[in-house]
Amino acid sequence: MAEYKLNEAQQAAVESDAPVLCCACPGSGKTRVLIAKVRHILRTHPDPYVVMTTFSREAADEMLKRIKEDDRISNQLDRLTIGTFHSLALRQIKETGKVGKILSEIEARYLISRCLHETGLKLSLEEADAYIARCKSDREFAAQRPELARLTDCYKKHQAALGSQDFTDILLRANQLMAQRKIKPIRATHVLADEFQDADILQFDWLMHHAVQNPVLCAVGDDDQSIYGFRRSLGYRGMMDFVAATGATIINLDTNYRSTEGIVTAASKLIAYNIDRVPKKIKAGRGPGQMPKVICLAKGESQALRIVHALDEVCARNPVPEPLPECEPYRFGVLSGQAAVLARTNAQLDALEQVFRSCRVPYFRSGRTFWDAQVLQVYVAMLESLIRKDGMGLEIGLRWAKVSDRHIRQLNELAGGSMWNYIDPKGPIAAPATGSAVFDSLVTSGRGWAVKLLNPDDAKAAEGPIHGVAAWMSGVMSNRLAHDEDGNVIQTPGRREIRELDRLQAARDTLVAARGSLSARIRKVQQNDNRDIPRVILSTFHASKGLEWTHVYLVDVYEGSVPKIAEGGSDEEVAEERRVFYVALTRARDSLTIYTRSDMPPSEFLRECELTWSLPANNEEQQLESVTQ
């Protein structure tokens, strides 16, 4: 059993039996506090029931695993429920017996793209998704933005045709049903909310609906790490509204046990420039250690190669017994948890990844798992179409294969609203003659996949579609290459095509090796996506939140990149970008290295951190150390 030694503020948060807002700075042990609080409640209260919200299923699973380590509460675990806001809301809705199809991420994105095409709006998928969610939950906003209201109505029309709902709908419906007293809040003596700074208005309202039963509420978060304004997170405002609504006491967990004093000092000076934040004086719980370093690169100098050299030095000091295959000597010494390279955008990571591959540096690109690659999302969506007997995944496959939206809509209409009818072995609808080899091959092959999967007597029924869909997609990718009159390939596959084919083959083999039904195999392999192998981590600032490494390297820290806002950006946009950079700074435990460029204006955030650097002289190689003033 893991016992936690807590400081005074942590202990106060654990033992409080009144509403509390724990404002937890980076590295302050908030997860430890939450675990200790749950254990304390289950051990000391006469008739407890604890509900805890987290922002991911993985976080919920990890929290439960660690809580279970206390064998003194083993007989109380049935008095504990942990889940995301959406999973808990869905549990409530299921009590009504009316739960429709829930759209996957790629299915929702497909519907959004279709609606953007139909309405003619020029928005990114992320922008459209955020606006649709806001229009659904805020009638006043929808009334003020009629073009966005039309987009939302189009999306809702397609949802209705599918009998589907998305994550916004789940929370919206749960809140409406609780307001109408058609379902009850989850009965609890204590409700704990993790990462509360990321809560949006629907999640906030869900929590407040539970407050009417007078449970003891505890919200844990950090307004300084509120970096999802584009997802409508409430941040500081939500935390203050929580205090106003509940009378909660604010407890500052203001000791950073992760980073050295130099890193904490620089980060604290930066974030102090934000005005709307909970006042706090962040302290370092460790020794001084290394000071942050800023390296200003000469024009044309490669920061990626600089980082490779720096990593080689780290690896030479930290070798492991057995190297990874096909990696340079010593480069296998950078173990998981030791080193990460962080960038503001994914595009900046692309250039780093290319150099790491050429230098044979083992790396893992964080923030997205193996199964999040687009080609594999399409693969899984098509397999799930066969499981559910609906046409959504098949539509996604055709769109991925470059069949136009117009043709897909026409085919869908002829099929009576569902592409599944073309491949249903028992269906009466014949596929039209379109002249499209892609569509014809999907229908012909699809009927075979469906027959295989629907045969209950076939012990290997799942493997037919696993192989078949992968073969169809591989064929589509191969046919995209140009051929001469004799059928010879005259356009060789690029790195991207090779990588997609490799991923598809690996996914197919992994699913075949698994056991159980097709749906069980998909769940199993996705949940067991293993990232705990020796690698340097490549990540965006946003995706690094909640993680930490011994050595951290921040790239492209100059104006226009950090902060990344359009000219004339608002004060709130600047404040959020400052929080994003603050999150990146505080991922480092022992050493923090920041790269800027001599031919670009340095980021104003570096000056706010009170870091200094030297300009390169005559393009000569030199080490340029910064000092914290």
C-alpha cells in the first residue's frame, strides 16, 4: 500500500469536509492529494459514496488503480465511481433506456466536413466543432451568429438521420433531464472534479446539478494551466464561479516538487504577467539545480541537429545495457521519462521528426497514439460499420478514397439513407453502375466481409473483414500511383505512402493476433497501445500538459511562433498563449533548453521570464547559456 507524506496545505485539502477549491500549481502533487482524499473519505465516513470526474478514461483507470493499493478500503470500493463527465452523464441517460448511436471522433469530423461543404462556410474542422458545440448549448450565441446556427442545424439534421448523438449532446441532455427532474443526479456524499480549469459550461452545470443534493464538493485545478479556451474551457472564471456558487475555501497547493528552483523562478515570472488568476506565490520544493538555457541559433543552423547532439551527451551519461535495434550507439540511453522535445505546433514537429529519422534517434510522437493516425481511423471506422451494420464508416472509406461528397450523397440517397444496404447480404438493394472502380470493389468485397462476419459458426469470422478492409485500402493507396501504358508504376511511393501502408499492415497483423469478436479485438488493441518504451518524446506544448521529463527542449521560441496569435490579438489571446508557454516550461524536472533564432525577433515571453542570451558570432558554433536575472 502506498502511503503519502503530505505537506500542510495538502493535508488540509484531504481532511476538509467542506467545499474546497484546490488551486494546484505544476508538480504540486494534486493526483496524490485526490487519491489520499478518496481514501480518507472511504475510511473515515460512516456511509460514504464518492463520485470523481476526470478528463480522460485513461486518467480514471490510473486513479482507480492507485486508490485500490490501499487494502484498508478494499471492502468500500463499491462506494466509489470514477469516470469522465461524459461517461457519468451517459450512465444517467441510460436509466431512461433511450440511448442512440454515439458518434466516434472520425464520424463526427466527417459529418462536420459535409456540413461545411453544404453551407459553404470557410472554417477549420476544429473551429466548426467548437462553434457547433457552443450553438447547441447557448441559444443566445446561436441567435447572434445566424451563419453558425445554419451550420449547427445542418449538423443536427444529419445526426437525426443517423439517430446519433455526440459528446456535447450527452451532457446537454443529461443537464436538461436533471433540470426537468426526469433523472436524478448521481447520489453521492462527496463529488470531486479533477482538472477543473478545463471544464466548459455544460460540465460546470452538470456539477452544479449535483450540488442540489448537498454533497461535499471538491474541485482541483490550476487556472494558470487553462490552455483550452478554443474548446470553451472556463478557466479562472469557472473556478471563481465555483467558489461563488458553493462558498468553497481556496487552498493553494503552491509548492512545485517537480522542477528545480531556476525553472520555477523563470516560469513564475512569466505567468505573473497574467491579470485574471488566483493569487499565489509558487515555491520550489527541490534544490537550485541547473538554470534554464537559451540558445540563439545562427541563420541556417539546424536546431534539430543541435538537439541530437545534446541528446547524445545525455545518453552517454545514462547508458542502458541493451541498445534498440538499428539505432546509433548511446542513443538508446534516452529512456521514457527522460527527454522530450516540445513545439508550439505539429507542423514544427514534422521537421524534427525527419531529422530524428535520418539520424536514427528512437522517438515517439506524443499526443496521438498509433491508432489515431488518419489511415487507421478510417480502417477502424469501416470495421465498426460492419459491426453495427450501418453505412457511416463505409462513407468515410469512400471519402478517404477521394470519392466526391456529391457522389457519396447521391449513392446514399439511392441506398435509402444507408450505404450498408449495398453490402447487406440480406438486402434487396442492388448497387448502381457508377463506373467507379473504388465503389464497385467496395460493394463486391463488402458483401463478402459481411457474410463472413455474420456467420456465427465461423470461429475466425472476424479475420475476414480484418484482412479484407486492409486489402481494399492498400489497393486504393496503390492505385493512386501513376502507371504507364504497360502498367508499370512511374510514380514511386513517397515517405507518407510507405508509412501509411506500414501502419495499415501493422494494424491488420495486431488485430489478427488478438482474440475474441471483432469489436473485442478493436477495444483490446486500442487500450493496450504501448508507449512505455525507450524513446525521445516529440510533443506539442498542448499535448505535453500533465506530463514531465528530466530534460526538456523547447524549439522555435520566437515572435510569430511563441506566442502564436494573429497581429492585433486580444489581451485574452495573449494571456492564453502565455499559459501555454508556462505549461511547456514546467514540464522540465532538471534541465530546460530553449532554442530561438538570430534572424527572428525573440519571443517577448523570454524577456518576461527574465532570461538572457547571446547572439551567435560569425556563425561559429558556441554554447550560449542564459541566466535568470
